[in-house]
Amino acid sequence: MKQLRLGPLAGLLAGAGVLSWAGARLWDSLGTLPSVPLAAPVVLAVIAAVLLATALSIRSRLRAQRERRPGAKGVEPLMAARAVVFGQASALVASLVAGMYGGTCVFLLGYLDIPPRRDQAIYAGLAFAAGVAVVAAAVFLERVCKLPEDGDRNGTAAAA
């Protein structure tokens, strides 16, 4: 399985941001721009926390297994593979979502003098930051589950 690269993730984020900004401009010229839900940054932050907790749990289990601690619970290969897929899917989707909210936030920055638009800009900015946190946590999870190279016996996923 190939690891995600940061370049394509950044490209997805930037592309979604530009399209979202352009879409927000067009939508605003035709009518009222839909509001950014308050739950968006909260849900993204929860997803980032779940990804980070999963990565830290797997990393500690791999470390305990590598150090041959008595009673250490290992990591099954299928569980590590599922975690990698979860991380990769989360990183790709979060890149698009963060770009979408980032583009909307950039558009709304021109309307900070209007209180409802200012609130929407804050929600969109928080959702962007939480989306970037999801990407970071997902990439960290993927790196934790990385298999060692052939000559590397002390790799992070020696048991996987």
C-alpha cells in the first residue's frame, strides 16, 4: 500500500479552497450564501481526536511489543491495515472539507463588518483548522502503522 504524500493533500486542499471561494462568490451574487454549521468544527475536531487516540494506542502497543514487555498486547496485521485505510480516507476527505471551509472563510473575510457574516467566517475558520488537524492526525496514524523496510529490524511496525 502506498503512503499518502503531503503534496497531493495540499493540492486537494488548495483546489477545493479555490473552487469553494469561487462558488461562494457566485452563490452570494445569485442569492444568500448558505450558512456554515456550528457543528462542522466540532465534528472535525472529534474525528481528529479519534484518529490521534487510535495512532497513540497503536504506537504504544507496538512499542510494548517491540520491547518484549510481559503481557504486551500486540497489533494484528489486519487491525493495522484497517487503521491505515481509515487514516488515508480521513486525510483525503478532510483535505477536501478543509479546503471547502477555507475558501468560504476567505470569501467571508470581506464581510467582517456584518455580524452574521463575521460569525460564519469564524465557524468556517475553525472548521478549516479542525480539518487540517484531521489531516495531520491521519498522516500521523498512517506513519505509525508503516511497515519497516526490509533491512530495518527496529521499525515502528515490526510486529505488523
